[in-house]
Amino acid sequence: MKISILFFLFITILTFLYIAHIKFELIYALTNSTKSLNIELISINGSFISDGKFLIIPDPYQKFASLEVSDNELMDSNKTIGIISLKGISNGNYTITQKASNINYLPNTISKIVEIKDDSPISSVLFVNNFNFKSEKRIISTPNTFTYNAKFVCGSIRGDEGPLRPGHYDTDISIYNKQNYPITLVWNAVVNNYNSSNSIIKTIDPKQSTGLICQDIKQLVHINSQDTDLIEGFVIIQVEETNISFGTKERFTNEPVSVQVFYTANALDSLPQETLVEKFVFQIINDPTGKIPQSFLNKDLEVLTRADLNSIVPQDFKIQKILSSVYNLTNIEIKNIQLVVKETDLGVGNMIDDHAISLLRLSSD
């Protein structure tokens, strides 16, 4: 009997020491590391939301299993409603999933990945929640929701790897507020076969406009702006009209904003420009190689070539270069061909403008 009591006391003491050790490591991390993780929870109209609860995998302190945190609990060092701040976070990638929200809102079920690293002392991740219109605690009139799905194509195709022809592609998404009061919208980017970006909240003043270009989209999805590889996907733009007891907005009589997408494609690295063109009239007197058709000998032949400014090149050399390319002549063979330049002419031409543009006006879903 005494042995059982002693064994029980021994196990109890070990458990206490283990828990104390874990608490000590957690306190040490919270007080000695300078890196922090902020989890922000807002509504679709931009206001902060209380009662947020999130699951972090792995546990950023113990590096195993997972950690569940709630707004304004003991581990939350920021007592502002809607912001959970965890200090002393170790470097690494963490998956954060929202588990609960204020009863008036629907949790965002899409998990987000955040990276903690040395060059970023504070890392933040944003969750946006839509209204829970079934909640009995809110007096609401159902708002109109306007969603615009803008297709984007950004980057270059150099071969035949895709349905688009080789070229350079850009997209410009413009949004105009048609109302006489500010409009708040939320957008995020979804790249094909890639994760969705965090949502961005933007307020547009009355009768003003804003926009997104490929550089903004790449920044939103954390792709290097210098990367020229082609990316495709959608920018999801949402505008929600609300008429609720704790906030009033004017009701939209029609679509609140105008969304237009401007696409450009150019197969040339540089813009078209005027060029000098030389025309040569010449005769081939003798061809010991036998590679040039006999019908071309001792007849006036004509060829056009581009003229380079401030360059000194013999006229017969330009013709020889073209003949070598067309009839696969070696350097020795082309020197044995006898030709005479009879006439030259100079003109101005334009490079081919292999350029296309299109404009698309979007309607809401």
C-alpha cells in the first residue's frame, strides 16, 4: 500500500515538473524573442470582430501538435478586439485555420500559411468574415452582394507550352466608384493551381477610381515582380451593401462600381519603329558552285535588306550574305561567285506591329 502511494506521489511530482518546464520554456520564448505573429479578424465592411478562435499548426512554441488561440485570452498580448498578437514565435511556416467567430459572422474556412523569418519581426495574417444572416441577434435587411471575377494573364510565353501564342501579356483591372459616397470593397487573387492570396480591403472615394496591374497581382500572391513566367487566374472583387442596426449605408440603386479589364499582348520585345530599307538590283555573272539556279544567271535580280545607320559595309557583301543564307554557300564558295551591283535604292519602312488589345466590362454575379 505504501509503495503504491509513493509511486503515485512520484508520478505526480514528475507531471508537475514537466508542466512547469513547459511553462518556463513558453515564458522564456515570450520574453526573449523579438518576432511576433498577428492574426487579424475583420468583417467584410472593414470593422474588427471579437471572439475569434484559431488553430495554428504546428505549435509555434513546442513545435509539435497544434496550438489553439482565442482573442483576448492569456497568450494574446494585444487586448484590442479583433487582433491576436503572439510574441516569441520561432522561425518556420505555420498553417492557420479559423475555428470560430462572433455569432453575427461566418468563419472563413480557408486556411492561410504565414512564414516567420528573421528579416520580418512582425508577420500578419488577415481573415475576413461575411455576415451571418441567420443569426437571431441581429436585425438586418438582406444586403445586395456584388461579386466581380476578373480574369488576368500576366507574363511571357516563349514556346508552344500553352494555348496562347508566344508573346508578352499584361492585364489592367480598373474600378470606378459610381456612387456619391465612399465604397469599401474587398479583393483577393487566385492563381491557377496555386493558393488564394490574403484579402485586401480598399475604400474608393466618391466618383474616384483605383486599379490593379500585373505588378500588383504578383505582389499580392508573393511572386517576384521580375519573374516573367506566365501566370493566370482571377481577381475576386466583392462589394457588399449593408443596412443593419449597428451601421447604415445608402442602398445601391444599381451596380455600385464599374469594373473594366484591359488586356494587351505584344509579341515584340520593343515597340514598332521606322527602319531604313535598301533595295539592290544585281546580276550573277558566274556560279562555279552550281547551287544557284541557272535561270538566275545574267538576269536582273532584286533583293531588299534592312539598312543599319552609321555602318560601312560593301554592297556586294550584303548580297553575298543573303545568297549564302538562301543557297547554303560556304565562305569559299561565295567568294568564287561573280556578281555585279547595277542599282541601289533607299526607302523607309515600318516593323510589323504584332500587338493586340481588348477591353472587357464586367457584370456582377
